[in-house]
Amino acid sequence: MVVMNPTGDIALQQRNLILLSTGVMLLIIVPVIVLTVLFAWRYRRGNPNKNYDPGFTHSTKVELVIWTCPLLIILTLGAVTWTTTHQLDPFRPLDRIAPGRPIPPGTKPLEVEVVSLDWKWLFIYPAQGIATVNELALPVDRPVRFKITSANQFSTFYAPTMAGMIYVMPGMQSQLHAVINKPGESWGYSGNYTGAGHTDNRFRLRAMDTGAFDQWIAQVKTSGQGALAPASYLALEKPSEKVPVMHFASVTPGLFGRVLNRCVQPGTPCMIDVMRHDMARSGVVPVGGHGPMPPGRDTTPANGLQPTPALEKTPAEKDIGPNVTQPAHPGAAPGAKRPGDPRNRDLSAIEPLLAPGALRAARA
């Protein structure tokens, strides 16, 4: 019932979609159930007024009803699904705070970076310079833009009263745009089973007015347990269960990007740097630059070395390596595996065919 009592506009629209879809489908389900009971009662064996028509084969009226009604239901649900799929796209920025309340001009969304850990949730507020564990505080009626990733497991970020579920994977970033409209507390969790600590892998969702949110930010900065740096993050990343709420007074800038690119550990190359290096080697300008399109399969590499296919190499180029079977010496005794042996050209049978009964005689 948490889904049926939303406190955010996105969750409210999703709740309404569920109710609409259920109501439309009940237009078919309820009559079918009623008619099933009615037919069973009307055509029971003990009914003296029942009609038996063994010659009945077709009724245009019945055909129109059983085909037209489901077709209308499918068209209705298809139109609703198409529209709401685009309106409730988690990557789509919000265009309203609530029904009839557009976003005021100049409103800047609150950015929150989310990391799914085993088995806890890390929330980083880059503009405010703080971080929390298992507690997500948001101001009421302010759009929020979430950047979400996972440290090591396929997971889902789900706050039922605020917005829908969004999947997250290690090394990839998901987004979610949402807003919360009522002060209060609820909770969120991972909708994807992630092992032993999944049951307690939950976080508090606190919605408060702007003044209370600013006070909460100031409180975290003054009473937090130090800075969230790469070293402390690596300690936090280790699997742990039933983790209490934690506050960090400051955060190393760019920490979320290093988590996303899997290079928090000192000396580990970031994925984005590795990809840029590989693109530069192939003559492609990295993302954000201007240059040629990626080379095709037949294009000469940037280093000018075009490999020669093995079938086009000369015998001298092929040579003999340690992993290549040595050919028989010219003076060796002839055998079935000797190069040039005529028996190597006859592959019609691996073993000679025996006359009928020969195998039985040999066994005897």
C-alpha cells in the first residue's frame, strides 16, 4: 500500500497509471466472471427451461462482442502506455512540481549522487560537499536529479513514495528525475536481490521544507565523522550488514566519478582514461572533440601496420613456432601422418571398412 500513498509527483502519476490500467482491464475481467457463473447456472442439467441447440455454429453479435471489446482495451492500454512511457522517462527532466504547478523559472535541481554498496546506500551531495549513508534527505517541492551507479553488484534504486525503480550496474551511470511534495519520512531499498544482507539494505527517506533542509546540511557539516576520501570510501565499500546512518562532513571532489570509472584504488587506471587512450591509438578523437569517424574494418591503423592474413603469408613468413607441430623429417619412416603421404589425401574413411561378420569373427 506504500505505492498507493505517494508523496512525490512521479510516484503519484505512476499510482494513477496503475489504477487506470487495472480499471480498464476489469472492464473485461468482471463481465467474464459474471457471465461464467450465469452460464453455469442457466445451462445446468436440472434447469427445465434450458435450450439445447445442436445446430448452433455462428453468431455475428457474439463475434462482434468478443473481438471488439478486447481490441478496444488493447488500443486504450497501448495509447496510455506509449504516452506515459515518455512522460515518466527517468532520464527526462521534470516539467512540473505537482499537478497544475509548473517549475518556477530559474529553479536549479538538487543533484544527488547515489552509490549502491554491499549492503548499504551512499548519498553524495556534490554542491553541498557532504555525504550520508543510509539516509537521503530532500527538500520539498524542489526537483532532484539523481546520478546512480553501483560499486560491484547489479542493483535497483527504489523509493516507492517518491518515484519508480531504476536499475544500476557497476561501471555504468543511470539517472532519475523526481520531486517530493509532502514533508515526512519513508524508506527506500534495492528491488533486486543482492545476497546475504539484502533484507536490511534500506535507507531512510526524509522530506523536509527548505529551512529544515538547510539546517540539516549545516548539522551534517558540523557533526559529521570527518571526510569521505578514497581511503575511507574503500573501507566503507567492504560488505557489511545493518549499517546505521552515517554522516560525512566533507567529500573528496570527483569521488563519484572515480567510483563510476572503477579507479578509487590508488594506481588503478580509470575506465574513461583507458577508453580515451584506446581511441587515440586508433586515430579517433575522444568524446567531446572533433575529428574523423572511427576507422572501418579495412582502414589502415594509425601506426601504419596492416596485418597480413595467415593464408596470404609466404612459407618463409609462417616459420615454425614452439606451438606448431613439427613436420616429419624427410628421412623419417613413412607413416599416416607424414607430409606428402598419399594416405593423407584419402579421407573417405578414418578406419578401413570391415567385411560383414568380420568384427564378430574377430571378437570370437
